[in-house]
Amino acid sequence: MKNKRIVIVANSTWNIYKFRLNIIKRLIEFDNEVIVIAPLDEYISYKESFPKVKHISLKNLSRNYTHPFSDVKAIFELRAIYKRLKPDIVIHYTHKANIYGGFAALLSKTTSVAVVTGLGYAFLHKGFINFITRVLYKLVRPAHKKIIFENDDDMALFITKKLVKADQATYVNGCGVDTAVYLPIAEPKEKKEKIIFTFIGRLLYDKGILEFVAAAEQLTKNNKHLEFWVIGELDEENPSMVEKSKFLQWIDQDYIKYHGFIDDVRPYIAQSNCVVLPSYREGMPRIILEALSMAKPVITTDTAGCRQTVEHGKNGYLVKARDIEDLVGGINKFLKLSPEEQELMGVNGREMAIKNFNSEKISMELYEIVSQVYFCT
């Protein structure tokens, strides 16, 4: 698939910067013209590495669930762009782009692929948003030649709910991690005074931050050598965001050490003994992949997306979602390991990252799916 015009659509430029650079690089390597369509933010800096990529700022697509009229306008904005650009294929990422971009593709008769990057708030919570999202996916299903998932659990759910046809669905292992960038960093030979467990992610209840803080409260009462770090930001566009007053209360009570939002988390992963993500559900948790690549043991939940990253007892532990006591139990299991056993867990995780989640491998799998769609159209 050479010399084709390929458009990538996402709900933010941050999404492009954080998760899509590997597929952009792969498409360019095969002599394709790449155009990105996404609402503009400070992460437009990605273009410094890809000067030939054209970026079109999308005005009417919001990540917020409370702007339906703006989202409907996005259909016609995207339709006009597709008709002007006449792309050979469009790759949509995230629910809103998949749905509204899908309708735009139907109206403009544009070949389309959708990538479901996780189920998120729309599927985790019952109610109107859940209902309307399912209805819209059913309506837009004919728009997409393929719908790609980031784990097999999400794919099975969409097939069961008839949101996608079985022969229309496929999956890859997330967006991948650059194992040449997220490298193990040797720890100092002198023994550390603290054992550090780190949560990295948006400060959302759905990410399990409540359970992490509650576990920290229990475990630090009688274990002064333990520290629980939190890195991330409040996401005001997500209904699952932790209330600011509650988060301030957690910080004041000194159960956790909050480092704020950090763009490059590698130094913090390197200092951690274990990375913890008690999420309720994921597409494929990027932070866990980064931790594995840096040879760090992980504790995460036995849920879709998360369970695919851990062989229980080999490179980390799986615990029940929404279960504080089980999370505490998983952390206590880790604390009972010798330093050598903890190190072996990290080594096993690094091997898994290279074998299953390497960004080069993932981008090639995506490229092959997109190529097959184009040539079969």
C-alpha cells in the first residue's frame, strides 16, 4: 500500500502524540501521505518529528459527553474535509471519532477503519450515555470495513452485543510501547530506605485511584518504609474524575505523595519498586506496558485489557477490580518476595513487553490490517 493518502482522526492531538506516532512512522516508511485530523492542543509539537505530516485542526469534536450539538456538527465538518481531501482510507481512533467520523465516512463514501481504544466511561456506567453509545455504534457499523480492538475481551463484547459483525472485528495488543525508549535503569547498589508503589494515570475513579489511596492508607499505618506515589492530572472532561476537594483531602492526610502531571514518567518508574493500576477496565494500559518494558513488576486488575499484561506470579499480580482488600493482599504478596524474586519479575515483564507489545510489532500488525482493507475495497 504505497503512495496512498491516509487520514488519521482522533479526539485530541495529545492522543496522537501519546499513542499514534508508531503507526504514523510506519505509514510514512511505506511512502504514504499522512494527514492527521484532531482538535489542536500543545502536543502539536509531534510535528517537529514528522514535518511532512499535515495536521488539520478539528473544531467541533469535544471529549466532553455534554456537548452533543457540537459533536453532530463534527459529522458535517469531517464530511467536508473528507470530500475535499479524497483520502484512500481513514483510520478513526476513540469512540467519538469512530462514531461521528464513521457517519461522515458514510456520507462522503470514504473507506473507513475504526479503532476501539478501550470502552471507557461510556460502557463502564449504565445510563443514557451507555445506551446512546451502543445505539450509535450499531447505526454506524456499516461505515467501517474493519473495527480493530486493543484486546480480545472488548472485541468479544462488541460481537455479543451485535455492535460489530464477527468478520468485521479483529484485535491487536494495544498501541504498543517503544522498548528502545522505555529501558531498564540499573538501581543504585546501596539499599533504598523506601519501597515505592506508584500509580500513574488520570485521576479517575474508573482508573482505581480510590482503591489505590485506600490501600495506601491501610499499609502505611504500620509500615513507615512504604511510599505510595501518584502521578497524573485531573481530567475535568471525564465524568469519572475525582472531586478536587476529595483529592486535596487525600494529599493532606499524607497517605500518598503526589508528583503532579509528568510528561516523561521514566525517572519515576525507574525509582518505583512496583507500578500499580487498579483500573476497572482498559483497552490496553499503556502505563503498564511502559513499566513492563522498564523491567518493573506490576499489580493490576483481572479485567479486560489489564489481564492481558500479566502472568500472575510471573511478572506481577492480578487482583479483583473495585476490591481494596484484594489490592492490599496483592501488595502484601509483593512485599513478601525477596529482592531477587522482585528483580526476576521485572525481567519477565521486559521479555513480555518485547515479545507481545513492542510498538514496531504492533504498528506492523495495524499496517497489514489497513492494507488488507484497502486492497479488498
